[in-house]
Amino acid sequence: ELKVEQNPLFLSMQEGKNYTIYCNYSTTSDRLYWYRQDPGKSLESLFVLLSNGAVKQEGRLMASLDTKARLSTLHITAAVHDLSATYFCAVGDRGTSYDKVIFGPGTSLSVIP
Amino acid sequence: KAGVTQTPRYLIKTRGQQVTLSCSPISGHRSVSWYQQTPGQGLQFLFEYFSETQRNKGNFPGRFSGRQFSNSRSEMNVSTLELGDSALYLCASGLAGGRVGFNEQFFGPGTRLTVL
């Protein structure tokens, strides 16, 4: 059964600093998604990573995927307060031909001015 | 292009009642997935429909059911509501012809269900 873990679960960082959120998953997959959720809101798609070695960047966020290590990272560069949110990674379950997507527990990020 | 819509946005029910939630996917999307989000359990997969067929189901009791119509709109039903069913229910639609897990999912605003 596919399981998805994230760490850290809570992250408080100062503006201007860099940090990385890690997403590990338990079974083979090359479908990895990152989402952002603001309090009381729905999920916003950030990145879709569909192959080993995929790297995508948008603004201060960069995501990468290593399917051999079953690991994805979300790197935050020079954090700003607007990045405060909960970040979820989600993995397509290869055992169901990727029809089923399993989410990690989320990382609650707080950027302090 | 209109996004994923869910109705109602908020719902208050009492234990033992049943509830039906509706989701209209993005035009052209044939795949709809449902998720339950709670503070304790996080985001949990309920089921996924494609072309009116349920392709996958999560680990939820039979009180949770769903269906998809020919226009791709989907409904989920929860019977005999329990306090623990209080949650944000999110639906997501996937690109036409693709599979939810293969392509990107787009989420609706959710339905906040409170069971008293």
C-alpha cells in the first residue's frame, strides 16, 4: 500500500531564509504533485512532476523528483511572508495505473517577517 | 474556463441523517475524484470516477457512496451520518482522456460538512 510522508510537518522560518521540504513515498511511482493550501481554502496546484529527475521552478519555489530514492523536494528560496501556507505532496498510485492519488500529511509553513 | 464547482459550500446535519454533495468538473474533464479532509486524518482518498464508472475506492465504509453522470458531474452520498464525518469534502477533476493520476488534478472549493 502506498504511503506518503513529509517532513517537517511544521516549519517556522524567517523571511529571506532558504529551506527544503521533503516528501518520501513507499512504492514505485513517477507521478508526484505539490499543492498549496491556504487556511480555509481549497488546494492550488503548484507542480506536476512526471519523470525521474524532473525539476520545476516557479518564483521562489523549486520542486524535484528522484524516483529511485522515492523522494521529492520542495525548495524555498529567500522566503517571504506570502509563502505561509500548508504544502502537500501527493503521489500517483502506480498499482492503480495512477488513478488513485495519495496525499502526504502536509507541511505547515509559517514565514516570520 | 470555469473551474470545479461544488455545492453546497456549507452544510449542517445531525447524526443519523444522510447528505448528498455535488461536484461539477471543468468542462471536458471526465475524471472526478473525491477526498475527505480532517485535521486528524489529513486528506484521504474516497473514490474516483471516469466516464460514469468508479475505478478506485479508498478505505471508507459503505456509508460513503458516489456516482457520476453522463455529463461528468458527480455526487457523493453519506448515509447515517456520524460525528466523525464532519470534514471538508473536496472534489477534483482531471484532464479529458487522461487519468487522474497521470495528469494534473484541479480542486473545487470544497463542501464543509458539520455533523451535530
